[in-house]
Amino acid sequence: MSTYQVGLDIGSTTAKMVVLDGSKQVVFSRYKRHQANIMGVLKEELSELTAAIGEAAVKIKVTGSVGMGIAEKFKLAFEQEVIAATKFVKEKYPEVATLIDIGGEDAKIVYIKPDGTCDLRMNGNCAGGTGAFLDQMAVLLDVPIDKLNELAEKAEHVHYIASRCGVFAKTDIQNLLSKGVSREDIAASIYHAVAVQVITTLSHGCTIKPKILLCGGPLTFMPSLRKALMDALHVPYVSSLFPIRQTLSRLTGLPSVQRTPRQRACRNSATGLLLLLRTLSGSPIRCHPSSMMKKNMPTGKRKRKRTRLFCRP
């Protein structure tokens, strides 16, 4: 029976899954907004995985702010998201000096030094300059979030607006609308504001050097945001990297976990995982804020109490 490695990243707004075969080739992947229906989306993704690979053995590891609660609830291995992403970059893109990740409710920059050590800067206390800010601005412009990029691509001018606070940004945008500024120009201005917010908040005392790897949902689906970020950095766009399937990059950086047969009782196949979720999903799942993840992250030195679980129909 083939054994697959499953990486599961559940963040504040989306759930991502990627599956690698024995040769580390991606054979299955999903990226969905969970709309706070975490268990429903997770069951759906696992059902699709079961249909795709059948009764195959799997090794699973979890990451993400909500993923930590999933890992604790179902006794699954957990890897902090920044650590997973950094491992991926060092293995696949050793030439990268800076990793910029804009998520649903936080933004982070990892500075990778020549000796391999890293310096992390993260904005986890405010949603300014994140995907949640962009969602709010799209609502204000009365356009779907996936149409915001189309507007920005047609812009002719960029106006300065606040990005640290959604309330101040809303005031600035309403002033621009009252002056007859086009929604296209406002969309581009929103991206510019996010880029400036990320840079000014997370670059104090550090230099953002190329090559730069860009990841996270907003940077994945919004090319105009990527361009705004590189323009704000005054770095040629060719000095950035945007790897294929990069939204799942930190999942492919998750190491596999070896378990004993007893520990794999309910976690050794996709159908077993799905049954486990169905039978134990009655209690709530804890959601750990990203800023507290490192503090709460399970380590190899810490002994964790494990409960024996048995799958019965």
C-alpha cells in the first residue's frame, strides 16, 4: 500500500491541503475559504482526498493558527507555520534572502541570513495590511474580493490612504469617492497602502534584500498587490519569486512523522481521518492567535499525553 504525506494548513480564513506521493510529487491539493465552518470544510476536503487516493496509508502534519487546535483535538502532529515555510524556502529556494507572507489576519517577514539563521518580524496584533483589511475595503467598494485586482489593473493614479486602521482607511476612501475618483484608482491605492503598511511595520532595523519570495493568499491571487509591494520596495519585479502552488508552500515544508501502529490507529488512512473527525467533532476547536503560536507550540522536549483512539463504524 502506498504511503502519502498530507500537509494541512488551517488559518484564520482558509483551509489548505496538499498531498505528496513517495517521490514528493503533488498528487492532490485544495484551497478553500472556511467561513468559520472549519469542520465542514475539513470533512469535505478529506472526503475528496479519500475519493482521489482510496485506501492508502497517510502521514499527516498540521500547521496554521486554527490548525493548532485541530492538532490538539485529534492528537495530530503540529508544526508552527513560519518554521514550516522557512524549511521549504531553505530546501527549494536557497537563494532567497527574504520571505514575505501576507495572511488573512497577520503579515510576516522572515529575514534569512547567509549562515542560515532567521529573523522573524510579524504583525499579529492588528489586521491592517492583511487579507482581512482587503476584504473590508472590497466591501466598501461594493465589489467581490476577487474583482478588486481587476479594478487595480486598470488604474491610472495612486492616492495615499491610511492602512493601519480600517476606520481611517474607510474615511479616506469615502473622501476619494466623493471627489469622483474612480474605483480603479482606489483599488490600486488600497494595494499601495497595504504594501507600505507591511514594509514600514515589519522592516524596522532590517533590510529587505532580494531575492524575495512572496507567499500567502492575498499575494497569490492579487498580482497587482505583488507589483505594488515590489514597487514600494524599489526592487525589480524579477528579483521576486512566486513559486508554483506557492500558497501551499509551507505545507510541502512539513516533515513526515513516524508513528507506531498503535498511534496510527485512527490516523493511518484518509477514511480513518474522516471517521475520526465525524465521531469527535462535537466539542469546539481552540483557535490560537498567530502571535501566541510560538509560545504555545508543542516541542519535542515537551511530553504530550496521548489518548488511544479506535475507529469503529
